[in-house]
Amino acid sequence: MNPARGSLLGIEHLEAAEILRLLKFARRMNPDKPRPLLKGKRVLLLFYEASTRTRSSFEIAAKSMGAHTVLIQSAGSSIEKGESLLDTGYTVRAVGADIIVIRHPNAGAPHVMAQHIDVPVINAGDGLHEHPSQALLDAYTILRNKKSFKGLQVAIVGDIFHSRVARSACHLLSKFGVKIILCGPPELAPDIATTLAPGIRVTRHIEDALHGTDVVMLLRVQKERLSGLKIDLSEYIARYQMNQTRLKMAKKDAIVMHPGPIIRGLELTSEVADGAQARILEEVHNGVPMRMAILARAMGKMR
Ligand code: NCD
């Protein structure tokens, strides 16, 4: 079965025009001025992995459009009893789900769900693969601050290898000709990442990545993800941590982004996280209108 219309499984195969339509519609969405576009609909939030921002903003987005939401997390549900992904999907469909939002540790899980279940499926992060709603809210945040993608340079610094956020961001930004520079040690920013999309360059030197950059996108460096890799965190801090001195190497009006959760003292200093150039909480805030647009599109209401 083809995925239901309105599904959002990834950015890679989404057309630039559709991305722009979503970004434009999100500008009209405001959770403080509810619009009943999803009145009476049921949005199932199926979370097989921890989440704070993504889950809460999908929930707030759905509710502010008049939908009911049901949260199913692996702990405390039949998932814990060993029920398969598809059986859980058939079950939530049978109880009357109109939209399924799913986060899963395995790449492709939302795609499998979408091939078997006749309701729109939204990927809220699948393994190391994609995180389309995050890429859209990041693009939305960039456009709110920089007006257009034209001539922009974005530096992505940190654990790119383990980041679905980075993968989706690269797919999205490269569709609009943004110059992307990935920066980190070879274990975290492998050279092969340049094949992800056109216009991507990798550097090991933070000053090289920051020079002429409009947007500094930092990624989480999570200890648990690094087992088996030769990464010395104190060396990472010495070479890549974003501090105020380094940030000065970027353009004067550069903004600092991070999908969260942030680890102060590792990926960035508190001075940068709380500084005037940080847009980290703005990203979280923008997640709500962006996800309102994604949910409206899922129900064919993005008009
Ligand atoms: C990210 C994720 O889960 O992929 N966070 C998020 O959704 N805002 C980033 C991460 O966990 O590294």
C-alpha cells in the first residue's frame, strides 16, 4: 500500500515546493488563536523512545486545532508485552486513529507503518534516519531570522553521525541551495556525509566552519551514543565546544541553534546557550505552529 496522503515520512523525497507550502502555512498558525481544523479528530502519539519537545509540541499543536490526543509509550503499553509494531498499528487504527505520529528507534519504522495502515503517518524521528518535523521547524526558525535561504551558510557542529536531525536538515537546506559545512572529529562527522546531498562540505576545524557562517547549528554529543568510538570528550570540548570567543568567528549576526536536549559545558557554554545569539528556545516555540501545519496537511486542511 502507498502511504496515505498527508503522511510525512522524511524530507529527502519531499519537493521544495511542498516544503515552502508547509513553511508558509505554519506562519498562519498560532496556538493562542485556536483554529478547529482538526475538530473531533484523533491523533495517536506512538512513542517508542524518550521525547520532551517533539511529543509535547505535537500534542499542543493537535489540541489547539481541536483534536483529541492519545499518548502511547512503550512503557505501560502492549509494546512492553512484545506486541509487534504492525499489530500495535492495526490496534490504534481499530480504536479510531485519524493520524499516527510515531517515534521509533529503528530507521524505517514509520514507513513500514505507512505501508500497512490507511491513515497518515508522521515520522517524529526514526533511528538515525530522519526527523522531518524538526528540520521543518529549524527551517522555519532560520527564515524568521534570516528572511530567505538565499546565500546562506549553515555550519552543523557535533555528533552528525548519530543525528537524524542533521540528516533531515541537510536534505532540506540543500534543496534551497544553502551552503552546508559539517564540523567535528572524523568519528562524528565522517567524510561520507558529503554524499548525503549536494553542496555539503566537511571540515575538522571549527574556525573554518564558522568563517562566514550565518547559522551555527549545534548537535547533541551524547556519551551513550559514543561507545566503541575513540572520542575523548575533553578533547571534543577543547576543539569544538561553542563558546563566546569561537562564536565571534561567525558572522556578527549569526544565530545559534540546537534541537535539544542541550548539554551545557559539553556542546556549548552557558554563555552561548543563554546569549543574545541563541535561538534554542525559539526553536522549541516554533515547533508548535510548524507541527500544526504538518497535522493540518495530514488531514488535507492545509489550504
Ligand atoms: C533530537 C532527536 O530526538 O533526534 N531531539 C529532538 O527531537 N528535539 C536530538 C537528539 O536527541 O540528539
